[in-house]
Amino acid sequence: MSSTNTINSKPCNYGCGTKIYWNKLENAYFEVFAKKKHVCPNRSKSSVVPSTNAYKSIYYNNKKSFSSTKEPKPKMSNSFELLQGSIKDIQKQYETLSDIVTEYGGKVHGSQSHIVAANNTLQLIVYYEVTTEGNKREEVKSKFENTLQLIVYYEVPAEGNKREEVKSKFENFA
């Protein structure tokens, strides 16, 4: 680094106007022309903020705290549902649950799947969260169960009394 042509310099972040570079051997910033360790006179002044011509974006230098401008996050309540059945059934159940959780201002976090060897069905545990205000977790669970009952009702063949049996069970449940 004997030549200034090979030095990648930049202006000092604290606005003193000195061109500096990082010296890997000394593990410190050095002044380009003086070839000595740079001690910025502005760094000790509390009112001087690093200049915005540094590599950081301007929002790092904004004196307002972004955390004070945001509304506080609501407290969340975690829960899960166990979905079971064929892949097609699981897909319908997952989409239904995801829509309901979103409707209640929550988020689905993830899932774990297992195949039950005895009957070759799939089990999926879906983890989600909703706000603790009111009774949202219980409302989500109730609405999900009611929706599953409707799905079962409309998928039951109309022949015989099967559909009427499911309908009466659903009406008694709801």
C-alpha cells in the first residue's frame, strides 16, 4: 500500500473532510495523505452525527425512533389444529383454517406432517396465533369446527339417510 492509487478511500463518516481507508494490518482507519491512524476530532463531540454520505442509508441517521411511531403490537395467543385425512382433505382443511385465522387477524406459523401407517392417512399439525383480545382463539376453533361440519355435510352422498343424518348432527352441534 505504498501508492495512493491502490487505496480504496472514503470520506470520514463524521464530516471532518479527511479521506480515510481501512488498514487491515493495523485494524484501524488511516488517513490517505498523512499515512497515520485517523482520530476524528468530530467523533468526541456529542452533537455531530456521522454524515449521510457514508454507505448507510439516510434512515439510520434519522433522530426519530421508529419504534415510537409504531402502534404497540397486540398480545397474541398461540394454538394448533390437528388435520387428518387424505391429501385432498388436508388441503381443504388447511386452506379453510388459514382463511379463518387471517380473518381474525392472526397468522399461520407452520406445520408438521405425519403419515399414519395403519390406514395410510396424513396428519398435519398446523400452528397459528390470533390476538388475545376477546375470545378470538375459541372463536377460530369454533368457526373451523363448524366449517368442517359443513364440508362433511356437502360431501356426503345424497342416497339414503346419510345426508340427513349428517345434517341433523350439524344442526345439533351448531
